[in-house]
Amino acid sequence: MIDSIKRLISRILTKGKIETTNFDIKPFSCSYCMNFWIGLIYLFWVGKFTIPYIAFVLLLSTFVFLIREIIMLTKDLWIWVRDYIYYKMDKNKKRYMKDDEQDTTR
């Protein structure tokens, strides 16, 4: 999304001659800054632009890295649980197949 905005800005500034994304839009280039500015824009949009809400946006933008790590950890944990369940199901399937094979040889 940021690249398409950069491309649009470069087309507007150069009147369509150059379409590049090789520049930075400072408030939106890093995820921490983007979270802060989008949060402020959202607060302004919904009419809650007060000190407590701004403090909350600052707190959220400060903990972006921690929140991302928690989400990644949760995702990895769910993948591990899913793989473990599949492993157990496959192991039980093989065990039952061995029992069926023994029954057919009798």
C-alpha cells in the first residue's frame, strides 16, 4: 500500500515522467511511526482527539514491537499444536493400518 502511495506521489510531483518508489515518506516509512500517525488520524476522524486517547495511541505505538512478537508467538504455538495433532493422527492411522494388515493375514 505504501508503494502505491509513493508511486502516486512521484507521478504527481514529476507530472507522470518518473514513477519510482525509491524515496521515504517519513511519517509512514516505519511501522512505529505509521501506527502513531494513523492512530492520530483515526482519533481526529471519530472525534475523540483528547489527551487520554492520544496517550493511549502513544502507548499502543510504543508497544508495537511487543504486540507483534506476541502475535508471532501465538501463531507459532498454534502451528505447533496443529502439527502435533496431525502427527498423532498419522501415528494412530499407521497403528490401525498395522492391526488391519495383521487381521488380513490370518
